[in-house]
Amino acid sequence: MAEILAENLSGKDVMGSDGAEMGSLYNITMDLSSGSLNHLVIDPAESLRNTDFEYSDQGRLLVPVERVKAVKDHMIVQR
């Protein structure tokens, strides 16, 4: 995958591989000791239904970064 600056991802729409709108990117978590990225933190869309992803205490979706399939106009994640 090509390099993308994190500042260009903030607020980007996130869609599932099934075409479902999931929400918009709020943040990305990382492991400070290793520098590896952990989760996309997503403000969920009101229409989002039937997801197996965990939710944060603030009600945001936590999607493992390994599930990211593409980043273009939208971020696409494997559901």
C-alpha cells in the first residue's frame, strides 16, 4: 500500500467491503513501544447495523488496522 499521511485520513469516510457505510475515521491507535498501528477509531454511521467489531467506551468502533483493504476516496475495511 502506498504511503499516506495521517493528516489526510482524519474524517475520511469508512466503508465495509460489502458496500455498507460504517462511519468516518476519528483516530488511529498505536502501540507506543513498537510503533505498530492497532485500530481505526471510527465514529459510526447512524445506519450501521450488524457489526462484529468492538466499541470503545465512547461508542466508537474499533477496527483492527489489518482489516484495511484500500484507501482512496474512502477507506475500505473487510467486514
